[in-house]
Amino acid sequence: MTTGGHSHYFDPDPGTPHQPFLVEAEWEGLVFQFRTDSGVFSRHRLDPGTDLLVKTVLGELRDRQASLLDLGTGVGVMAIAFAKLRPRLAVTGSEVNRRALELAADNARRASVSGRVRFVEWDGVPEGIFALILTNPPIRAGKETVYRIFQEAAESLTPEGSLYLVIRVKQGAASAKRELESHFDQVVTLARSKGYHVLKASKVRKRRRQ
């Protein structure tokens, strides 16, 4: 995945020199700080799509006992936010980028949620069954990868579970929604802002993963 000496955020081992940075976010009146670095997703700011996804799902989700997966967690932004603001959730963050995973673990410690969130190195949906899966999918990794993630998510949800994702209109929101409809009976748009759409997919059609 690395060409011409450049690294992408979906590389397992980014080869770029370290350039640490600090990003702030605020949800439900609580300020979060996340350490980032070169070679990880959205290192200079909180991604607007991630912000919209977190706000939208927080508005829907009461604090309850359930398993939540932050698929492609990056430096742990969504996983840490939900572990902190919905403490009864059992939160997992999966990520292929080892540099991002190290930052995610450090960010969890800084947010005092290390005991409520686990991070795993995984390409796609890790083993297990989840009630909630959240993702800001890696569009730059290609449509094949994104659609594989959709299928894996459908196969890894509880019968009443839901997949939430954010995608930009110009990056294929309409085609992504059609692809989701091949795996789920219900796909709705929950929010729109500045070219981003938050989609919720539920009622899995076929369940093959055990």
C-alpha cells in the first residue's frame, strides 16, 4: 500500500517521520484531547465526518449494556468518546495501522478509559458479535475494501444490531447506500451536514458468520 515513499493511514506500518500533534473535540460538554501523528487518519484536526457520526449516534444511543465496535478506530477517537460518555458499553476499536493503535492506547489512558475499551490490530471486523458497529470507512483504500467491510459488519451484528457509518456525498454516499441495501433490510440517512451523510443499516438479510 505504500508507493513512492509515501504512507497512507491504512498502511500497517507507516514509514513517514513522526510529527506529533494534539487534536481537541467536545461532545456533551466534555472536552477530549487526542494525540495524533503523521501516517494516521486526519492528524491535524478532528475529521468533520467523525464529529458528525459521534454526535448523531450519541443522540440515538442511551447508556446501556451492549458491545460496540469502532471499526477503523485510528487514534481511538470514537472508541474513547463512547467509552467515556456511555460507560456501560463494552467498546472495541479495530485498526490495521500499528502507529495509530499505539496512539489509541495512549489516548485511552489519558482519558482514563483504558479499562473500558480494548484495541485490536485487525483488517476489517474482528472476531466476535457486536450490537453496534461504527465506522468512518477508509474510502482511499478502495471500494472493494469498503464493501468488504460492509459485508463483514452485516455478518457480525446481533439480530437487533445496527451499523452506523459516515460518508461524503462526493465519495459515493449513494452507491454505498445501495450496497448496504444488499445486506440490510433497512438503511436510513440519519443526518446530513456539509456534504457528509450518516447512514444507519439494520435488519441483516443473511447471517453467515458465527
